[in-house]
Amino acid sequence: MRPAAGVLGILFLSGALLAETPNNPARGRSHFNDVARFVAGLPPEKGSTVHRTLLESADWTHFSEAFDQRWQAYQKGSLDKIKSWRDTELAALDGEVKTVFYPFAGPDFVNAYSFFPHAERYVLVGLEPAGSFPELTDVGAAPTLRDYLRSLGRSLNAVMTFSFFRTNDLTSDLKTGRLDGTTHVLLLFLARTGNRVTNVRPIMLDPEGLVVLSRPIERDRALSRGIEFSFVAPGGQEKTLLYFSVNLSDSTLKTSPGFRRYLENLGPMTTYVKAATYLMHKPYFSTVREAVLAQSRLLLQDDSGIPYRAFSRDVWKVKLYGSYDRPVALFTAFYQDDLRLAYAGGNVPLTFGIGYQYRLNHSNLMLATRRRP
């Protein structure tokens, strides 16, 4: 029995459940991309599995048109400038970038992808829950589409304005409008950056650090949980995005050996850090800090990442971009005298704003590349 016309809703199921639902044999891989495009406000592809009632709804049409304009402005004001910079400063390093590790990221895939579009694997870590894959339906009892789309749009305000997610705001946004985690934002970013989503599955790490399918029956807090996206880039390259909801403090990693071992098993990696609340300046984030320094072949960060003093010139070649004066008022305790002196010795202009000092001509980035033996 169908609900009355105009009654729309959204249910939330895991990617594994979607892939295995016997009543939906035709969905398969294309369904994940169909939903991603819907969430991103992009026109449906031919044969889309998203219900026509949703695609023709006034709420989604309005969201799609408004977000198109918003995304175009964001791309012109930020992403295009990052692309131009990376084509000059990072393109020669593409061959070394296989795995991108982005701690304290939240769902900020769009910036990691903009700097490193040719990586094979992206590993993002944040405090926010991964949440569930949005299975779209016209079941009348489900939450309304309008609330969902408004909450989704609101959750992007900070990253599209300041270049970073604000943890408190994002946590609040993910508790409203049926945004139950970062999966929704990640789907939007994947689709809007031209990627084709082929699979989504809920994951967790076993005690040995191996990625396994998440099982709801297990509630052990020591098991790090997340979401995994398989996708195909515009050029045809198959890639993976993994998001883990993990507290990276030493005390938590000590009781969650799975993520610590997973991090060790990532091998040589490229690390990207931005707007990280200076956590790796603190002694009780030493585990992740030392892992980054030990395993990174390339590290791109602003001053909120690892302290400048940690980069031995015998090990690292460092190049500075933008300008460094002092941290924003909230983080003045993390002012770095040595970094200030290094900037006085020379730097390369930065053509875009990013991080806490997001205004043009106020931002900074440091590119550290490991010297070859």
C-alpha cells in the first residue's frame, strides 16, 4: 500500500544490508552511486534506483538548485585555487602518494582529495560517528526529506566557509534531521568531486588491526568502527575511502589496539593535517604523532599539526608557504618561536586561505618530504 502523495522519507540502513537485500536484486553497485548523487543534489543518471517521487519533489529540486550555486562558488573561491597550487607544488610527488592519512579530519574528504586526487586510499579519522547509509524510501513514517536536506546543508556551512569542520557544530548537526553520522557528508563530497560510488559498507577493526565487516551485535568499545567507500575516479582509477570514529589520544589507543595496529600496517603514507586544535603538540597525543613522523614520506600541514621543532633537518626537507604570525586567540598557547623565525628566513606565497587563519594572506602550510637514505 503506497502512502499519500507528497509524503516522503528516508530510512537508514548499512551498506552491507543494502548489498544483500534479496528484495532489491537490481540495485547492486549502481544504487550506491544513485543515492550519492541524490544526496549531493546532482541530476539522476538514467535508470536511477532512487524513487521518482523523491526526484520530483519540490524539496529536493530546491536543494539541488540552491546547492549547485553554493558549490560553484565554493569551487571557484577555494577548490580551484587549491588545484592550481597543487598542480605546481605537488604534482611531481604524485607517484609517491598512495595512502593519505588525515587525522582529526571529521568528514573533510573534499580538501584531502583536492590536494591529493591521485591517491589510491584515503583514511580519515574523527570523533563523529560514521552513521548509516541513507536508504531512500517513500514510507510515510520516515523523517521528512526537507528536514534531512536542510540539516545536510547546514552541516557544511563551516567547511565551505572556513575550510574546516568545527567539531561542536558538526556534532550538533549530526544529531538533527536524521543526519546520524559522517556518511551523508562523505557521500555528498564523493559525488560532487566527480567520483562514482560503487560500494559502501560499515566496518570495524579487529584486535589485530584488520578491517572486517561491522557486526551490530558487538558493542565492545575497544573495537574501532567506521565506514568504507569504494569508488571510481573520473579517470577510471579505483579507490577506497575509509572513515574511522576514533579518539586518537594515547589513553584511548592503549585500550584500542586494533586502530594502533591498523595505523602501523598502513606502511609508508602521505599525511595531511589541518585545523587539528594543536592536539599533536600535546604529550598525550604522542602515539599518533610518532606514527606520523615514523611512517610519513610526505606531510602537508598547517601550524596546528605537528610542532615545527619535531622535523629534524637530517630527516626532512621542509618548504614553507603563506605567512605565520601567531595562532588565533583560542590557541595562543601554541605559538612557535622557531616557526616564526623560519618564516622570516623565506617562504612561498599561498594563493588561498585555509585552516584557522583561513583569510587570504594569513594562512600557512608546511610541506615536509622525507630525505632519501
